[in-house]
Amino acid sequence: MLKKELSLLLKILFWASPVIFWSVWQIIMVRPELFWVLASSSLILLLPVAYEAAGRKKNWRFLYILLSLLLSLASYYLFISFLASPWQVELLWLLVLVYFYRYLWAAKKMANGGEAGDWMLITMYGCLFTYFLASSSLFGLQSFLSLSPWLLLLAFIPFVFASIRSLAFSQGWNHHKDIWIWPLLTLLSLQIAMMLLLLPLNYLVAGILNTLAFYSMVNFLRLYNNKNLTRRKIKNYAWFSALSLIIILLTARWL
């Protein structure tokens, strides 16, 4: 009887968790002094949610699902704290709710023997969105609070490495011979972030540029792992990145 009740509770928490996270933020808006208590509680809630999403198995998939959800939710909470407009906050939360439900549904489907394609796709887009939120928050903390850029970069290291490893697991990029790639990508990402921290850019513009660079590196990694990294595709991505950079800089004054 107790086992059935626990199973039912897990299912309820699993499907209700995105709404619970949204409700936690609504309470924080009214009682900001409870931010750390409520935010920490919602992050702890990710444990049973990830366990259910992984098919109730304690394996590497459970660990990386938990890691991905943890990075996403922490980035959302941090980024939303910079927004002053209520409609912007609610719009972002709408995107968050859609993403969480889509991610949890795809993860649970895969854990039950379904195809991994949906989970791989939603994880890729979710990682880029999370990276943008975290990057923008990094630059926002430096701009609004005048924190030391070196301290911020130090805190950014585990996030970047964890994001890359979580994405690599979801995409099946786990060859032992490629283990050197993860610290290399982390180092490159930190160098780009350090360069942007030293420039007088709006935190949103800096976040977009940092995410664009990360997107290019991830795509090079995808082509490399698929043994499809050709000179023509490198040139195409270089042109795409350059064109995107020009458009972002020309429209930066509107952000």
C-alpha cells in the first residue's frame, strides 16, 4: 500500500513540478525575503522529478537529467531577478513551463523505451536557452552589482563544464577518446566570456554574443562526432556567425 502511495506521489510531483516552480516564484515576488529558502526547496524537488523522468532508475541518465534540470531552473531564477517588467517575467515563465513539460515528457518517453530523438532535440535547444540565461545573468551581475569579473568567471567554470557534459550525454557524445574535448570547450567558452566581460556591452547583448559563440562550438562538435566536419561546413558556420554578429551589434541599441 505504501509503495503504491509513493508511486502516485512521484507521478503527481513529476507532472505538477513546472507549476510548482512557477508558484514558488509568485510567492517570492510577494515575499522576497524567502527567496533562498523557496529557491533551494524547489531545487531539492528536482531529485524525485529527475528520478521519475529517468524511469525510476539511479543511473547516469538520472544524474544528467537532474543536472540539466538543475542548471535550467537555477538560470531561470537568476535571470528573472534582473527583469523589471511583469509581462516579461510572465512571458519567460510561459516559455519555461512549455520547455519543462516538453523535456520531462521526452525524457520519460525515452526511459520507457521510446526513441531518443525528441529528448536529444529538446535538450539541445534547452541547453542553448539555459546558456543564454546564465550568460546574461553573469554579465548582469557584473554590470548591476559591480562584482569582480574574475570571481564571476570562477563561478561560471562549473556551469559551463556541466552544461557541456550534460549536452554531450544527451547527444550520445561519450567516446572515451574524445575526453579532451570537454575541458577544451570549457576553456574556449570562458575565454570568450572573459573578453565580453571587459567590453562595455549591455548584459543581454553580451549574453546573446556568448551564446552565439557557444552555439557555433556545439555545432562544430556535432559535425566532428558525426564525422561530417568538412571545410565547406566550417565556412558556412563562420559566415552564419559573422552575419549574426553584425545583426546583433546593429540592433544592440534596441535591447
